[in-house]
Amino acid sequence: MDMTLNDREFNELQVKCCDVPLQPSAVVELKRFVRENLPGGLNEYGLTLPGFLFLHERLIENWQCDTTWIVLRKFGYNDDIELKREAPDQEQMKNYKAPKDGSASVDLVKSVKAAIEAEKTQLVKMRKDIAEDHERKKLELANEHERNKAEQEAMRKEIDDHRDKLVEDAVRKLIEKLPPQVAREFLTQVIVHV
């Protein structure tokens, strides 16, 4: 169970509850509405539970409760949003109208909002965890970069020092091999140029 409704499953739910299939353009439009208004309402598999609840919350907020009540009744819920022992038959579903006083609708809205808040809290926590992990990794990379930079600088200095020592040793050996008079003239010119 992937906790999503793909297009086929969403359409099957529509047929099961309302005896009418959704037009492909209606499915596309509903998914677009969810995508634009609820991050996490859709994933690569289809409409998520938060997306499904979001659609029903919008229906309820717009006083179009009949659809939500039809779905609830189809799955065996009563006016108190409790599961009944037996699901209503098709005739009951076709003739159902939401309670006029709106009392059950208020409870339904509260229930749906509570479910959405719980999902939202979980998503906020996940987002916070991801952000903290991202910051930690960023800091680790910055520290590693500084370590690498310091190591490169130390290696560069070591190479420069070693090169200078080799040049110095080579010049010393060369001077030692020169006749004393030539060596003095060479050293005098080097000192003058320095």
C-alpha cells in the first residue's frame, strides 16, 4: 500500500462513490490544483493522503460537503463520522444530502484539519531535519575545504623549501669546483646584484 491514488485508482474511487467516471481533463485539473496549492500533495505515484484530504477540505470550505459525505458514507461512516457495522447501499448514497444544521460538517472540517495539521507538522519536522542535515554537511565540506587548503599550502611551502635547498646545494657544489679566483669573482657579482 503506497498511500497514494494514481489516476486509475482516483477514477475508480470516483466511480465507486458517484457512479460517474472523471474526465481525463478533470483529473489533470485536480492534480494541477493540488500541485500548485499543497507541496507534497502529489508524488511520482499520484495523489497523496495529504493531497486527498486537501481536496476534501477545499470542498468543505466551499460548502460543497455532499461529495465528502458521499465518500464517507460509501466507506461506512455515519453522521458522527464513526464507522457503521454495514456500509450503506447505492440507493442511500444517491439520495444522501449533508446535514442541514452543518453540525456534522463542522466536526468533519475539524477532523480533516486535524489530520492535515498532523501531516503538516510531520512535513515541517522533515523539512527542518533536512535543513539541519544540509547545514551540517555544508559545514563539514567547508571544514574539509579549509583542511585541504592548509595541507596544500604546507605541501607547497615544503616543495619551495626543498627546491631552494637543492638550488643552494647545487650552487655550493659548483662554487667548490671552481678555481678560487673565479669563485671570488662569481660571488662578488652575485653580492652586487643582490
